[in-house]
Amino acid sequence: MDRVAAWLHEKNPGLDGPIDADEDLIEARLIDSMDFLEFIDLLEELSGSSIDLEEVTIDDFRTLSRVQERFLSTAG
């Protein structure tokens, strides 16, 4: 999750401190529509598998906890 948090901080340079695992990344505008596909690319790279957009919902990307559970729980 360090790479995900680092990516979020890179996209949001005014963000200070750690991101709470249950913070709503979309409501907090830490991920916007312009960055969403890049975020998916990052998750695919980290997980080593592709993400089928027909099999996920926006809620799968809403918090760091859910991202970890849904996409990175088996990633090293």
C-alpha cells in the first residue's frame, strides 16, 4: 500500500500526513476522473493482474482498505 499512498500524495501535493485507511478517496477528491485510469493502471501493476471494469464498482476504489482487500490482498 506504500506505493498507492505515494501515488496519492504525488497527485495531491497539498496533502499532509498519512491517509486514513477508511477515508473516502473519491469524496475527499484524492482521486478524480482524470486520474482514475492511471490509478487502475497502478493497481494492475502492483497486483500483477488486469482489472475488468465490468466486474468492479466504484466502491472497490473508494478507500485504501477496500483497494487492499479487493486488489492487493494477494500481492507481495
